[in-house]
Amino acid sequence: MQEAGLAAPLGIYAVRGNVDPSGWEEIFEGVPSVTFDRTRGVDTGSVHITGLSVDDSFDSTLRVPASVLWKRRLDVRRRS
């Protein structure tokens, strides 16, 4: 990505896909990035990102709560 001149102003985030082998995170070595090996959230200050584990990504009953930041932004837009 760096060689190609690509930039990600809010950061680089990656989750393991259902066909990725063990050690998939190695492709991100040397790149400032966040990889998700389990379900968890990351708050960047601008957005809240939830990365799902492979198992959770197939769970049709899983519900991820809306972030407080997102709710606040919706409230602000409604008042405008």
C-alpha cells in the first residue's frame, strides 16, 4: 500500500476472512494497521469500528449495538 501511494486517513483495519490461512496478519507487517483476530470494537475518535471474528460473522443472531458517537451525530443532524 505504501509503495502504491495509497493512504487511509482514518486508519487501516482488517479482519480474517473465512478462506484466510493462519498467519494472515503477516501481510500487514510494517504497515500501521489494526487486525482483528476476535470480535472487538475500536474507537478512532471519528468513527467506531467493530471487527467480527470469522465465527461471529456467520452468526445471524449477533447484534452489534450502535455506538454513542453515531447516535449523537444523528441527533445533531435532526436538529439542523
